[in-house]
Amino acid sequence: MELKDKVVFITGSTHGIGAAMAIAFAKQGAKLILNGRSQELPEDLKNALEQENADYQYLVADLTKVDLKDFSKKAWDIFGKIDVLINNAGFAKDKMFIGMHEDDFDQVIDLDLKAPFFLSKAIMKKMNKERSGVIINLSSVVGMHGNAGQANYATAKAGIIGLTKSIAREGALRNIRVNAIAPGMIDTEMTQKLSDRVKKNILKQIPLGRLGLTEEVAQGAVFLAQNDYVTGQTIVIDGGMTI
């Protein structure tokens, strides 16, 4: 798929991986619909998009507190279509399993799994009529292998992989491709808060010996948007951590 003038809708795109994907698709000439909970985009992201002369709109919304059917219509109507939907919004609320409360579970499931499910459903209905489209879901290596203290997050991210494979089979009937990305340890605000000791132990598990860059995950998203013969796959970007 040639991405110039294609419409790319990225949830959770104010910082980290989402912001990197916004810049990466802007470099390809795509039109962008961005989303976050803050009232405005961060200045550094605004400046980066302006440098690329990006055509973009920003929708403020907490995806756990809006009607996703109405929200999807609002997003679709901005440019009259959505060619690529990227379900990136998510967060972790870590706690050891025996001490995890129902609310700890629900909050992560609501944003990391239910929101992608229902937003994809609403957008895919419209893509069906167009007989084309791409959906990219953000999973995690934690969803593939689990991790202590992240039972809620691992459950959500494993669910994303199952969701991706299932709707990829249905979407293929209308030329809609659906894939997932499973990042490993990426250099973001979250990992920057880790202690030096924890970082050192993590690096020992990564054959390439470093944390990944948000730009490297963004490159994976661009690849999945462009390659017309990849669907139902989970692309692992982890420096070899899960070999």
C-alpha cells in the first residue's frame, strides 16, 4: 500500500510508541487522526509533525469513557475514511496476582483489550463497505510468555493476539488485513523509571544488549501497513529477548 494521503488513525498517540508512529506515518505522507486524554498534543510532537507538514487532527478522548461507536464515526468523518487503524492506547497496572483487585484487572482489560475490540468492530464495519483496510493492534511479548506481577496486562495482550488472528480471517474476505505488534523492552517513559539494577538484569536477557527504540516499533507498523500480503501475524520487536 502506498501511504501518501492514506488516513491513519492512531489511538494513544501523544507520547512513546504512539507518538513515534505518528511521526513515522507523517514521513510517509499519510493523513493522521491522533488521540489522547490530554487536551493538547505535546509541543515536541507538534513540532515534529509540523516539520513533516503533516495533515492531522487530534481527538481528545478516554477510550474507556466514550461510546466507541460514536467515537469511530467522529474519527471516520474527519477525512471521510480510515485506511489504517492502529490500536495503540493502553497501560499497565502491575501487582502480584494474589494481591490484585478486581478493579486492577478491569482497568487494564477495559483499555488494553475491550477498547481495541469495540473500536475495531465499529471501524471494520465501515472498512467492509470499502472492501479494504488495515488494522494493527499493539500486543506485547508479555502476552506471549507472561510475566510476574502482570497477570492483568498479560491477559489483555494475549487476548489481543487472539483477537487479531480471529478478525484477520474474517477481514480477509473483504481485503482487510489485521496484524499485531508485540514489542519487548522499549526505551519509553515507563522503562526510564526503572532502577539501574532492574535495567541491568533486563539487558542480560536481550541478545542485542539494548532497549528498543520507539522508532523501531513504528517502523514495524509502517511495514504492516504497506505489505499487502501479511495478515493474521504477530510481529515481535524485542531484540531477541524471546528467542
